Amino acid sequence: MSEAKSEHTDVVVEPEPSMMKRYYPAAVPVILGLIIFFLPVPDGVDPKGMQMLGIFVGTIVALILQPLPTGSVALVGLSIAMITQTETPSEALAGFSNTTIWLIVASFFIAEGFLVTGLGKRIALMFVTKLGKSSLGLSYGMALTDLILAPATPSNTARAGGVVYPIIVSLSKLEDSNPEPEESRKKLGAYLLLTSLQVNVVTSAMFITAMAGNPVAVDAAAKLGIEISWGKWALAASVPGIASLIAIPWVMSKIFPPTMLKTPQSSGAGQGRATQGRSREPRREDHGRNVHSAACALVPGYTTQRQRHHHGVCRHRDPPGHEGAQLEQPGDG
């Protein structure tokens, strides 16, 4: 009875945040934005430009402090610009007609498909099975996984954090390589993580759709009269990119060598998990849809920038009895 009482008394109830703390994230961007919005306009500066600066600063500060989700903050800033007539509706909404923005959005949908269906993880396990008998082979397997996913995954964070990183963590634990102590970390995990970091930077630069910032760069170049198609970008980046991917795992093994060179357990584990995943038949249709969608999005961009010629060529067809089926959240595998 006394033990139960002592346990009960150990419970600490955190006090509710003060009103200042609750409203601070919302108050700061509003105050800063209003101050700049109503500042005297310097000579030679358009009054609307000064007002836009106030809205811009307030929106950026709100994005940092997060009084609302990112999308809500952006919509509030957009609405304020139109309500104050700093921008006309056509000017404020011009970005939604930008094909580059919609390319990024569509690519993010495809990237989510790789994560939801587990296709990215399945690809990684395939390379682990084939190349995972050594630490160097594992690093090349992770590099190939990143390379294959890069064209249809515009978020390098999604590739590295959603697919490659979980596999590296699992393999490191399997080989008894843990974050602490340092000797354990250096067995395998640290080498694989550092290598995947360098590889991710390279694959992000190899394709327009490998990172969200690349289409923005293409759009900026187009305004200067320089047209860069998906195929031209990939062709120009292929030689330095592939050379870097071949060199990075080997160079990292010399700069930051793992103490464990042979990893037979990783190869066996990859084979086991891949076999387990293949036994789940319903997923094959999801994988096929995911690959088909990615191909339909990327092939027109590869052949020409004039994607209107390809409009209607790729039409997704659900298998009989699966019309309108949604992707299901897979289990482990």
C-alpha cells in the first residue's frame, strides 16, 4: 500500500504553459509584419513593395515559429497580400499555374507511393541480398537503391530517411554495430551512414526530379533563355554522377574504414526479409502501379519538354475488380 502511494506521489503534473508562451509564436510574426508594413516608405520605393516586405517577413517568421502548420501559414500570407491589395488575385495566384510547381507536387505523390507500398524497401533488400556479404558491398547496395529511387523521388530526405536509413539501422544492429560506444559504431553503422550521406548528395544532382530545388533551377534558367529538359540534365550529370557513385563507397572505406569487413548475416537477413515480402501477393499490384505511374511521369520528360505531345499516352488502368483501389499501408518488408 505504501509502495503504491509513493508511486502515485512521484507523478509530476506539468503546469499549463502561460498565456505568453501560448500566443508568442503567433504574436511575434504579426507584430514584426505590422511594423514593417506601416514603416515610412523611403524615396524611390514603391509603397506596395514595402507592404509586401512586411507580409514576407511576417510569413517567414511564422514558418519558423509554427503557430500554424506550414500550409496554413502560407495561405494566411497569401490571403493578407490580396486583402490589403498589395497583390491582385491574378498576381498572388500566379504560382499555381507554374508547371514547375506541379511537377514537384506530382513527384512527391510518386515518392509517397514508394514509401507506402514498400517498393523502395524491397529494392534495397534485393541489393542487400546480392551485394551484402561485405561492408563495401552493402554501401554499394545502398548507393544503387538511392540511384534507382532518385528519378521519381524529389525529396532526398524521403529517400535517405524513409528508405535507406531504416535499412542501415537494421543491418547495423544485426551486425552488433550500435551508436554507443564508439568502437561499436565504427564496426559498420558509421561507415554506412556517412557513405549514404555523400551518395544522397550525388543522386540529388543527377536528375531534375531527384530534389525539389532542381525544377526551380530549371525554371530560373528558362527565364534566361536556357532550356534544360529532363533528358539533357540526366545525360549531362550521368558521367560525373556515376563516377562519383563508383568512387564514394571505396573512398569512404579508406577515409573512415569500418572495422567489420565481412557481413554474411546481412546478406542472409536481406534474403529472408525479401522472401517474406514476396509472400504477400496483394502488394505486387501496388508495386506495378507505382512503377507504371513513375514511368508515365518520367518518360515524356525524358523524350521532350513538350509534354503535351504525350498527353493521354499513359493512362492508368486498374486491374479487374480493383477499380479505384487505394494503396494500402504495408507491414514490415
